[in-house]
Amino acid sequence: MQQPADHPGHPAVPHLTTALTGPLLELERRILDSMPAIERWFRLFWQDHVPPFYGSVDLRNAGYKLAPVDMNLFPAGFNNLSEDMLPCAVQAAQAAVERLCPDARNLLLVPERHTRNLHYLTNVARLVRILAATGLEVRVGSLSAEVTEPTVISLPGNEQLRVEPLARRHGRVGLFGHGDDPESTPGAGFDPCAILLNNDLSAGTPEILRDLRDQVLVPPLHAGWTVRRKSHHFAAYDEIADEFARLISIDAWMVNPYFARCSAVDFQAREGEDCLAESVDHVLTRIRAKHKEYGIDEQPFVIVKADAGTYGMGIMTVKDASEVRDLNRKQRNRMAVVKEGLQVSDVIIQEGVPTRERIEEGTAEPVVYMVDKYVVGGFYRVHRERGIDENLNAPGAHFVQLAFAGACNLPDCRALPGTAAPNRFYSYGVVARLALAAAAIELERTAQLLPKASSAPDVAVAQ
Amino acid sequence: MQQPADHPGHPAVPHLTTALTGPLLELERRILDSMPAIERWFRLFWQDHVPPFYGSVDLRNAGYKLAPVDMNLFPAGFNNLSEDMLPCAVQAAQAAVERLCPDARNLLLVPERHTRNLHYLTNVARLVRILAATGLEVRVGSLSAEVTEPTVISLPGNEQLRVEPLARRHGRVGLFGHGDDPESTPGAGFDPCAILLNNDLSAGTPEILRDLRDQVLVPPLHAGWTVRRKSHHFAAYDEIADEFARLISIDAWMVNPYFARCSAVDFQAREGEDCLAESVDHVLTRIRAKHKEYGIDEQPFVIVKADAGTYGMGIMTVKDASEVRDLNRKQRNRMAVVKEGLQVSDVIIQEGVPTRERIEEGTAEPVVYMVDKYVVGGFYRVHRERGIDENLNAPGAHFVQLAFAGACNLPDCRALPGTAAPNRFYSYGVVARLALAAAAIELERTAQLLPKASSAPDVAVAQ
């Protein structure tokens, strides 16, 4: 795929060697032709729903279908976005901040606890830069017990990130300095109007963040993995995909992977295997029917993964129900625990969408980033050792920037589908925004699910 | 000025040979240091006021001051913006359309009447492209009597623009086809929810656009030159500049040119010369005092121009009051009439702000473009034959694109002022947005000034 000649200003778009066949081109054509209807649909949707502050979506492009397979509400990886996309990200963040608290002067960013991962910290620094460019004073407050005083971390490219210990006073969290009098008046130190989580709360809902007094916390605590379930998201996505499919007259399956869910699974105790096997079989059967309907010559597979999992942990590819009955000890251990030692008990069985995209001799999948309701960039996650039916979010993956700026909101309608990168990227942006819409619905519905804490401490430091 | 090393993705920023001296660097530093306060101020301002749909601002950078000298509410020249800025422009247009009519499916663009200026028509095509990318069906309806049927105009770069005759039916304007039954039901043809004017109405307020039934017209008719006066704008700007100056603790003069106004001037009949001469003298005296206060060694000058003028017509540079008394016939003729033969009777006498910027051996001034409340790009207007104290909007001017994307909302706060292009451009973006805020106030205040029409025709074609 060549960079279209009429977009000379766009930085290099990776040369995709994707061998695209009929159906996706049809889907692409349909999406392009329906652009006015699609954009109007989104415009009206966002009149009634609040977009998440930000999010990233993993997409898989199978040639015959294009679907989201994961939606992250605490996206890392902003450092992988093209520098060219930053102005759009800042503009989108301005809209998000306006929605959050228009009279904000400062914002506190709460990152993941691990303080040694330079890639992750570079993401945090990038987020700080984007948010600061909206005109906020942005500081970073850590939940980590290891951060006991302000710490400056050196990052590649001469950047620095200052991380400070999070503290709570009078029902508000902020940065109140080391050794300050905890009885001093509210407003001392850095007492933000808004707190942005870049921590998915896999370790549980921190008491320090509960029941804040007049502070806005986004994403909300129930977006954390203590409460969140992929199956809640994809249940909401089912409805969005159905509505979208009616809007542009396609089969919703073209943009939606089937899924099933098993609860009370204990991989180590070998409990719940029947549910797993039955669900795998059920989903495989449904995929086979669709493959037959559309004449797709592919072996169906499903992805079995933790319903509350993240970080590409606890994920396996399954092509037959018998496989989930014959797990060896190593496989069971691998599936049983995800990030921060969280035990897996709920499992989602999701239709596997093979990726047909290859970049630099690796298997690739696009990841699309959004802030507020806007697409602000993306990249390809590329893995040289993984197959087209495997999870690519694994050690050994690398990232190829997509300046899909012009791409995502400027399709070149004159180009034939399949020949111009902007068209493909517009489709990616549309499907990613469908997942974002589903996340908005999901968060509305799960707002009641946050377990009550014993009682929030009024004076505390990050545990 | 070098492109900063940490913005490798930014397309070339012109090398400015500006010899910047103390005060502007101070102003720049002050603006950068006050960024959180400034952005918060804008955020709160736009909670209470509606931004114009779009606008462009001519700035002059004198080294010791940086000020808007003209604010265009019907900006042409979108074709001069960098292609890289388009995604941001689309994002901003999405916000504007949302504000205008969220359930819009289509939008009618009404351009200037002159259909032969390919530069202008390329601007119209660019606007169509930006607006269409928000998901609207966009068509172009002309007020020109010469456009009697749909006409496809070929533009450079293989582009085409279709222009159709504007018509009115049942109190609504749209494109109702050639020879259609005028008595047919409303909704036939192209019956838009919103109409965007890219015509400054120098020729008067078209009857066909008055009192539309359930259609939104932006900018409103009173933004056209029949009603609009530069002096109304700069009166509003006085207040905005004062507020801004208090906010960041500067002298408002640093961002605000003095002005005075004379009405009932008739250049050909030599009426109103006393007012002109007194006003010139008054403004020159005020400038001299400021020059003395700041030790600026420059000869003060004023720009005398039509208060309702545009297109760089009817403009002269004056350094002494006697000059406006001694106009020869040619000068008087040149000042008496502006675009579309509009007679000049109101005149604004504006402090001249010399431009210290030079590009490619020409005198240069930045022009900043905004859509909704966002800066979406800009360029330098460059003129090789004009001096630093002259109007550059004249035949012979050319344009140098600024991809001041990252620039306008991503200042590089680590860089020293004067060394990094993004800092200067952030300042430009701030001052341009101050003019936009003044335009919002101006339009609120002038809403009552539109003269009533005799009666709007219910069935009519463009006159």
C-alpha cells in the first residue's frame, strides 16, 4: 500500500503487505459511503453519553472482518504515538478537561505503581506533556509505597519525570509535601480539582481514592479491574455493533467478535472446565456457521482470557474444546494469575479474529488511541514470533508509529478502497470509536457495582 | 530560528531572521509562564460566550509588542494552511458543527460571488473538504446571478468544485434544482440545517438570507460588512486586552494597538478631514508617550483604513496629521471605495505596528486561523516590495505555510524564549484567540444593529 500522492505532508505510513480480499473492501466501501450517517450517529450518541476521558482499542483486521478485541480505559503507550499527532491530542484533551472541570488550574495524574519501567514512565511523561499543554499544572502522585518523597526519574531523550507521594487530607487527595503539618488547612500543597488515573487498579480499589470530597476522579473507580469485566464491555459492544450494522446495512458480525463467559473458574483446582469447554464449543460452532455463510476458508479459533485481566497475561488461543480440558500444570499456572497477582475466576471466551496485517516481517495489529471522543493516533503492535491467531501483547512485541492523523478523520473518498491508507485508517477510527461508545455504556451500567469500602481514612498516605 | 531538535516530526518551520529584542522576549516569557492562567481564562471565557464558527487574525510582531491588527470573520485562505493541520481543523470543525446543529446531515456553504478567482475557489474546496470530513454532506450555493445552473469548476491539483445556484423556498434556502416545481414540498432538493457564510456581505445583506425558517446561519448576517465595523471589534478587544493584561501583569498596550474613529468622512468631497487629522494626531501622541516610556526608538505611524473595509483596500500609512489633509485626487479615490464599490464613510485610525519579521527577503506578518475556539493553523503573508510599516495585504503578496500545529498549543517550555519556534507560535495563538474572544463579544453587542429588510421574499432565486 503506497502513501497516497495527494497527502504529501503525511509522515510515512507503514507499507502494509496485507493481502486484502473482497469482503473487507466491501466493508471499507460501505463505511466510507456511510460517513455522513456514521458521523451524525456519533454526534448524536455523544449528546446523550459521556465519553471516557481516554482509551485505547486493539483491533484485528481479518480481511473479512474488522473488530475490536480489547478496550483499555487506562491506556499506556502514549509515547508510541507519532509526535505529529500531539496537537490533535492536546485539542482533544482540552475538550476532556472542559467537560471535567472547566475552572481547573491543576490536575493530578496517578500512574501505575511500578516505578522502574522506563517505557511506561515515558508514557506518563508524554501524558503530562499533553495535559500540561491544555494549560493545567500537572503533577504525578504515586500510590506506590516506595515513593516516600518527590523523586525525579531520568528518561531517554533528556526528559525527566517527577513522581511524588500521594496523600489524603480532609477527604481530598493531593501532594502535600513531606513532613507538612497534616492538620494544616485544605488547599495547602497541590490540591487538584481533578485526578486522572493511569492505573487500572488491578491491585484493588485503593482506599485513599474513595469518596473524595469535591474532587473529580476519572476514569471512575468502577472502571478499574476490581469491578470491570471484559464481558460487560462486549455485552455493551453487542448493542452498539447491532445499531451500527443496521445504520450501514451490514451483518454486525463484520465488526463484532462472538463471545461467551464462564464464572467460578479455578484453573489450578481444575474447576469450571465444563463451562469453559462448552463455551469454547459454542463460540466455535457459531464462527463455523458464519465462515460457511461467507465462504471463509479459515480454521476458527477462540481466545480464552481473564475477564478482568490485562497486560496480555492469562491469554490462550484454543481451536478445540478438548484443549481447555487438557491443560498441563504450566498452562494452568499461566492462566490462573494475571497482573499484580490477581486470581482469575471469571473467563471470557472470545472469537479469535486473525490478523492479516504484516509489518517488517512481523504479525501486526493496529491499536487506536482516543482522548475524549476523538481519535488522537495509533500504532501497530508487531510481533515477529507470533502467529496470526495469537495474542501479540507479549514480550518481544515492538511498535510501529502510525501518523494516522489525516487518516482517521480525513478519508480520501476519491481513492479506491484498499488503495489509500487513509481509507483503511478511517475505518479503524470508526470501529475504535464504536468500542469507545460501548465503554461509555458499560461505565454507565457498572457505576453501581463498586463494593463499598469499610470506611475511607480521612488522613492517610498511599498504602 | 532553528527547528527545535525535539520536534523532529514537525514539517519545516520557516527560518525567521527576526532580530528580536528585549521586550518581546519578556512578553513571550510572561505568556509562557502564565500558560495555566491563560488557558483557564479561555476555558472559562468560552463557558459564557459562543465562539464564531471560524476566523482569521492578522498579527504584527514589532519586537516590543505583539498585536492583532485585523480580524476576519469570513476567512478565505484555508488553502494556504499546511496539509498537516487538517486533522486538527477537522476536529475543531466537529466541535463547531456540534454546537451549530448536532443532528445535521448537510450543510450549505455560501462563498463570495466572484467565481473566477481560482485561489479563492481552492479555499472553498478546502473548506468543503474539512467540513465533509466531519461527516456532513456539504454543497456550495452561490449568490451570484451568473450561476444559473450547477457548475463544475476545475481547480489546480485535479480538484473540482461544484457550485450551484442558491434558491429560497418556504422561508428556507437550499439547492432546489433547475426547473423544479417551486411549489413542491419543503425538503425536496438540498435543504440544509445549517448555512455557513464564506461571504463577507460587502455588497449588502442579501434578502434571500434574511429571516430563515429553522435554519442556522453562521456567521450571522450582522457579522457582514453592512453592519460590522472594525472599531466595534477593537472596542471589544480593548476590554479583552485589559483583562488579559491584568491576568498576566503586563501593560495592555503590549498586545493592543491604539485606535480612533471618524464617521461621516467623504474623501472625494474632502469632508471630515478635521476629524481625521485630529484623530491621527491624537493616536500618534499616545504612541509617542509609550515609545518614550519604554525607550523605543521608532517613528510612530498610524494606519488609516475603512472601518467597514476589507481585502486590503482603502488603507494608508500616515506618519503625520498633515498627510491626511494633503491627499491628491488619486489618493482620495483610492481611499473612497472598497470592495464591491462600497463607499467609505467611517474610518478607523489604528496605531501602526511595524512588523519585524522577514521571510525570504520579504516583509512578513503571521495570519492565524481558528475554527470554533481552536487554532487550526496559519501562514506568513509575505511582501517583497512593502516596508515594515505598510499593509501587506496587497497584490504581490505570497504565503508561506506555517505548520504551527505543535506550535500553537504545544509550547516547549524548556526552551529559552526566542530560541524555539513553538514558543513564539504559542504567543501568536494566544493573541489570535484574544481577538477571537473580542469577536464573540462584538457579535453579541452588534446583534441588534442589522437593519430590517422591507420584506423577505418567500420564493426567490439568488439576486
